[in-house]
Amino acid sequence: MGIRMRNYTPNLTIFIFFLSLLLYFSMAFSVHQTQRRFLQCLLAHSQTSPLPISSVTFFPDDPSYPSVLNSYIRNLVFMFPRTPKPEFIVAPTHVSHIQATIVCCKIHGLQVRIRSGGHDYDGLSYVSDDPFVIIDMFNLRNITVSTEDETAWIESGATIGELYYRIAEKSKIHGFPAGVCPTVGVGGHFSGGGYGNLMRKYGLTVDNVIDALVVDVNGRVLNRADMGEDLFWAIRGGGGASFGVIISWKIKLVSVPEKVTVFKVVRTLEEGATDIVLQWQEVADQLFDEIFIRVVLIPVNKKTQKTVKAKFVALFLGNAEEIGVLMEKKFPKLGLKAEDYIEMSWIDSVLFWSNYPIGTSMNVLLERQPQSEKFLKKKSDYVQEPIQRDALEGLWKKMIELKKPALTFNPYGGKMSEISEIETPFPHRAGNKYKIQYSVQWKEKDSQTLDQNIDRIRKLYDYMTPYVSKSPRCSYLNYRDVDLGTNGVGYNANYSEASMWGTKYFKGNFDRLVQVKTEVDPGNFFKYEQSIPPLAAWTGKLAQ
């Protein structure tokens, strides 16, 4: 018996080895065949000039696949190996590449995720639980600026830093009201209703968009006249990825003086920060439209000191003397001195707000990678009545207790109060004193640290419930937050399910967005965790 076992075991081992090898090659052949069919489909439905789609399509076995995928992941939470990966990535250089990807994903039953800059806080532009493809827009970033008619066309893969650079190349007296982080991609920023430090003077990005080019679910390329005013309304603040792939935007430039004034000062609780924040709440939304003063609140947890520091950062579209008089009259508790005010060009103020040292060349705005990457989670709220002293003091204690989350207060008023909440899908206009961004960041890679920090920011968000907007408690679309709710497995939520999170982003505008979605994408091809559902998804479920 022993002899037989010795003869049998090696034979079994060899058999299992060759069987495993056969299965491996069989699976590899099957994957290769599937990829080949996808590629044949893509080639059949796209133009080969100037570049064939095969040269900008990256499958998992392509050596460039990891770098292309990871280059625009701005939240390191989604760099873990367990994070779902796309079946392939298309980085279009021509509109036909987008059209072909839509057609072929419909044929093969794949979802599409659309990524421009990758600053999607919850990764919805590049992660899915279902088989999916990424259309990564980074190759489509051409910008054409016309100072003659004060307009510009920008492709969705451009960053807002690149946009600011191209404007400054042409003019010292033009700007655009978009965000303060230069590596943010134009596509998502614009379609979600991007804001920045010019919002009190000129409103949001979407308030200054005058045309767009979109590839719809049928592969048609539509401009404003072709798509109609309903779809044009929807993509300006309703999130473009629910309705199609936005290729480019036409914007109206705004006027800025040759010299603007900035300041950045920090006050701790011991230096009267509570009184200063109380006064900021009273005046920040009531000042001249030309001034924007942000407050960043950061807990300090040192052995020798546990406090909160408040950083006040401002942009004023005027000179130092004017703002000095204004601050002394309207905001004296901040206690600014003449040396706190710094005059500079508008483009230099962009760099100042991005935390570059004074004197930095504007060439850094062409760098598409952030200065650092982090693990992070963010949330948002709107405040309609000033938070009183006792509540603020309770907030400081909570922040110190939790150690990590920071808060940013962004003032409203000015132009934001003059535009109707139904003018665009972005409804957060009059009645809001300021918006809160909750932010927690960390460097450790382990899941325990992730859970701890997510718990911290949720606890701070829960603590703020009595002091923020209600019925609904509103949130900002561009600060994606899946804690508000999602469309569930398969992303085919009905109207009632999706409205649980949808009304928080859009209030009453959610209904119109559903109507537009039903008209332009009734089969719900463009879907994800927080995509607008068509009514067909609702009625279909009711019929089951």
C-alpha cells in the first residue's frame, strides 16, 4: 500500500498542476477574447484619425493601466486593492471615442463612469460595484479664450488652474468665478455648480455658462440649441453624469480689477476667536459683493494647548485702502492692521488662495497633480441663522474632543441672493448665510484609522443638526456624500428612494431633474450611486 501511495501522489500533483495551468490559460484566453470583442466594437464605431481608439484604451493587462487609473484618484481611500477596478479605461482624444464607448457599453451591458479631475470625494466618478468602464477626459483639455467677446470654450478634461492660466495669458482684467483648488477638473466642477471666492460678486460657474457640447445616450453631439433648454438647465448644477458626457463648456468671462487685495490671519480662542466668528456671522453675507471672507476652523490638540484656531482668508476686488476702511467699520473685531492687506493681481490671488508662496510663477497652475494626496472624507451643510455663543462654545469643545475634523465657513449673500433657486438645479441661494464644509484627512493606510476618522466626521455632523438647514437638511452636490443615501444595488432606485438624498442636494428642483432624465435617458444608462433616476425606474418597480 505504501509503495502505491508513493507512486500515486506525484501523479496526482502533476495532474492538478496541469489542470490548473489549463484553467489559467483558458481563463486568460477568455479574457483576451472578451477584450478583443470590446476593442473590435470600439474600432467599428469610432474614427481612426487623428488617433485610433485602440491607442487610448487601457485594459488591465496593459502596463499603462495602473498609472492611468491611479493618476486621477484624489482620495487615497479608493487606492486600496479591494476597490473595484474598471474593465477598461478610455481616455478619448476625439468625440467619436466617447460615442463609441457609449455604444459598446450599451451592447455589452457595462456601466460608464465619467472622470475629469478625480476630485470626486466619494469616488463616484471612478468606482462601481457593477462591471464598468471609465471615460477619462484628461486628454480633452483644450481652452480657447476670446477677450474680444469675453468668452471661452473649455473642454471638460481641463483643470480650473489651466483655465485661470489661459485667461491670465490674455488679460489682466478678466477672471472666472470657479473654485480655489487649481487641480479640480472642469467637467464635474462646472456641472455640479462650482463655487469660489468670486461667488458673492458673480455667482457660480453655472451662472456664467452660456453653451455646452454633450454626447447623449444615443451618441448624438448636442449644443445648447440642439439639446433644448431643459437639458441645458439640468447639466448646469444637476450633475452632468446623469444625462450624458459633457465634452466642453462655453463661459462668460467676468471683470476683475488690475489690483485686488487679499489677507490671511489666524486667531485662536484665547485671542478672541469666538467673538470674531460671532461678528463674522453677522456681517460676512452683508458686506459689499466685492469681498469674500472664508473662515477655516481647525482643532489644535497639543500637550501644552488644546484650542481651536480660526483662519480668516479674504479676497477683495479693490485696493487695500478701501478694504481697510470697510473692515474697520464693519468687522472691527478681526483687528486687522495695515500690513495684513496685500495688493496683487487677480491671478496672483489665485495662487495665494491655493497656498503658494507669494511670488510663485503662475506656471504652477498648469501642474495637474495636487501638492499632496490624502485619505479624506467630506460633508456639507447650510446655515440660515447665526449660531449663538453657547452653541459655538459647545462646537469648539466637540472639535477638540474629536481632534481631527476641520470646518470651513463660506459666506453667501451678494449675487447668490439675487438669483432664483429655480434658475439652475443648484437651489441654495437666498436665505443662506453661509455653507459649511466638514473635512477630515489622514495619512495612515489601515482600515481602523479609516473607520475612526469616518466616525469622527459623522459625529461632528450629527452634533451640528440643531444649527443648520432643515426640511430638508441641505447639502452641496459637489461635496459628494453617500451618507445621505444612494440608489442601492444596480443603481436603479425609484423616485421615492432617490428623493431621500436628491431633495437634500436639489430641494424642489429634484422633480424637474427627474423629468429631464426621463426625457433624455429613459432607460437609465447613465447611472451611479447618486444619479438622477428616470420615472420609468419608478413605474417599472410599481408594476412588479
